[in-house]
Amino acid sequence: MRRAVLGIDAGGQSFKVAPIDADTCRLLCDPDYIRIDSGAPSETLLESFAEIIRRGVSLSGNAGYEVEAVSFSCPGPMDYFKGISRMDHKWKSIKGISIPDYLHDKVLPPEIPVYFVHDAHSLIFGSVLNDDIKERNIAGFIIGTGLGFGIVQNGNPVTDEYGVPVFGLFRRPYREHHLEDYVASKGIPRLYEMVTGSGTDLDAKAIGNLADAGDVNAIEAYQKMGMILAENCSDLLAEYKIDLCVFGGRISNSFSVFGPSFDSVLHSRNISIETRHIENPEAVSMQGAANYALHMMRKGGKK
């Protein structure tokens, strides 16, 4: 039987799954999803992990495939190598619990490995399916509620002993706050207020809609965000010889507005990098999670 990897996009409000062909990394069907309660008791939340796998196994069987591995793309902090959440802001009830142990006990045979990968890394692994990832140094930005950032260098994510990106870009000091306070959903209203000189009740999405409609203040707010991000990560991009930056997350839907200002800062510092907005980041992250699992299995890193 043909082989599939279950690629799962695991967030704070929903889990999405699609079976991914293990040879081509293409989606075999439209993803299925379930709503979750991030603050639910541990047994309820763990059952959500089991249920999304049941759905993925069913989808795989319907397509004539057998599940070879399972791989979750998710935010942190986590011990990604052991599949143990270290988060307090979401999934709090399962902090310190081995998710793979639960899944192998409830829904998966022990020989099927379960992987976890940081969402910035899964975005990268899913963005370069047609490239040789070993020949590229790639940075991934997840700009949404927060700021996620990771680098894959010569085919391998740059991480600490837990599989977490080593950079902590989101918490870099910027002005009286951290970078994430200016380059994420809560940062856009702050920048809009700086541009207009007055307070606002608008959120980042509303300001993005204004920018798309040609509002000069909204456009300037997003342009400032692009400049601030580039100014605060250009040292890392140069140090790791990055040749491609990929962008996902809700705020990145306004990449056409802030991307040119991001590029202009890098060019002013003699840094030439291809930048790419990922149009369907959830699907790409599921493919990337599967691609990461295949990468780890080739390395002998079964979990």
C-alpha cells in the first residue's frame, strides 16, 4: 500500500489534518479540522489530539494510503523532540505531558513515529518542496498574534536541545518594549497610532483592510512594521547567509504592503535575499510538517 504522513497544523483554536503522500509531499485531499478548547482539562485536550489523528487515518485509508508517520506543526515553547508542551498561554493543562505516549496508548501503534516541529520550521520545509533544502539557507517568519522566526541551514533547523529556534527574535528589545510588540497583531495598531498621532480602536486586520483600500496612514503603519522587522533581523540574515525569507501568518497577508519596505532596508545594508509570501500557509505547514518527518526518518530520528 502507498505511504502517507499525517501533516497536522495544531493551533490554539483548531487542529487541521491532511494525509500527505510520502513520496511527493502533495496533499491527498482537502484537510479536515476540529475546533479545540485550548484551556480544556488535560483529558479533553489530549482526546482532541487523538481525534484529529483518527480523522487523518480515515482520510488516508479512503485515498488508498497507509499512515507511516504523524507530524504536528505547532508554536512553542515545547520540547519538540519529546513531544512535550512547555506552554502556559495555551494547552496549559497538558504542560509536561508526553503527547506521543498518550497517542501511542490510545490511537497509534507503537511503530508509527510522532514528530513535532516549530511552525516557522514547518513553513520553511513546506515552502521548498521543489528545491533541494540542503542547498539553501532559509528564514521563516510567522507574523500573526505573535512573531515566530526560525532558520533552516543546509537542510537542518537551527535549534536548541528542545528543538526550539535559538534566536528568540520576538523578545528582542525594541524601544520600551519587545520587537513582537511592534511586529505582530498588537503592533500594527500601535504603529498606526504613531502615524496618525491619535488613539485607535482598529485592530490589525481592519488597518490591513484600510491599507488595501489605499489609506495612506494604514499603508505607512505596515511599511514601518516591515522596516522595523528588517532592521532587527538583518544581522541574523547576514550571519546565517540566508538566501530566502518566507512569510506566513495573518499579518503576512499584507506582505504586498510591508514587503517592499522590508526589502529596502536589507538592500540599504547590502543584503540581497529573495522574499516570498506563502499564500496558503496552513496547507504549506502541513506539507512542511510531513516533509520534516520524512527528513527526520531519513536521519534515523524516529520518535
